[in-house]
Amino acid sequence: MKKLTTLLIVCAMSLSVSAQKLQINQIFDRYQEAEGVTAITVAKPMFRMLSKMKVDDEDMQKIMPLLNKVNSLKMLIMEAPDKSTDTNALMRTRAQNEIASAVKGLNYQELITVNSKDSKIKFLTADTTKDTFDNLLLSINSEGNSILMMLDGKVSMDDVSKLISEEQTTAKK
């Protein structure tokens, strides 16, 4: 009985994470072709190719091991509409509000939040229970401009820590 309960809890958590990822993907799908929106998608084959490239750049070599752990990267960039000349200003305002609402409603854990006079930045993850960052999400709203970025993959905290310590070592030289 105990095993069955544990299995049901794990399944429920998996479905919850999948549903949230689906919600974010639907926002990307809905607005990626909208006028005034820049959409960027980098798929897993590109990350695999990048991880196999021979690069002399020291900074790039540091992140190469992480590239195999990434499934995709998606970004939506919306500039503040000029209401006097932009015929799609209402659509972009609606999209920005929908994105803000969706991010607010996610059951993601906040890693970093910055709130200042003119901007709000949130860096979230779906799961940190296993010492991994799963499906990282970055939301930036600043003076009417919005950026939503989703990094689909699992990056361990050890990988991030190693990258940061290598960067600090390089900066001290």
C-alpha cells in the first residue's frame, strides 16, 4: 500500500510538471508568429551539434558539457508597443498580460526575483528536489517590454556550481 501511494504521488507530480510545461508551450505557440513579437527556438539537435564542435573559446568550452543536457531553448521578445502608431498594440498588451498571469500561476519555485521601479525579473524552475534545475524559466518585464525564456532540460546544481567557480577563477587571473 505504501509503494502504491508513493507511486501515485510521483505520477501526480509528473503530470503537474507536464501540464505546466504544456501551458508555457501553448503561450509560445500562440504568440510566436504574432506581429511585433520576436520568437527564437533552438532545438535539441542544435545543442547536440554545438556540444560536439571543436571550439578554441575558453568560455564556450566551459559550457560544452551542459549543452547535452538541454532539450530546447525558447524565447519570446515583445517590445513595448507605440500606441499612437502600432495597430497591434492591443494584441501585444494582451499577450504580455497573459504571459505575466501564466508565470504567476505556475507552480514553479523562484530561484531569483528582482523587483525595481521599472522592471520585474523572475528566474524559476519546475523542480529542485533532486539537486537539478528542471525546465528553467526566465521572465523579464521592463517598461512595457517583455521577455519570456524557457530552457527545457535538466541541469544539475553541481554543473552550475562548477561553471560559476570556473568563472570566478578566470575573473581573478
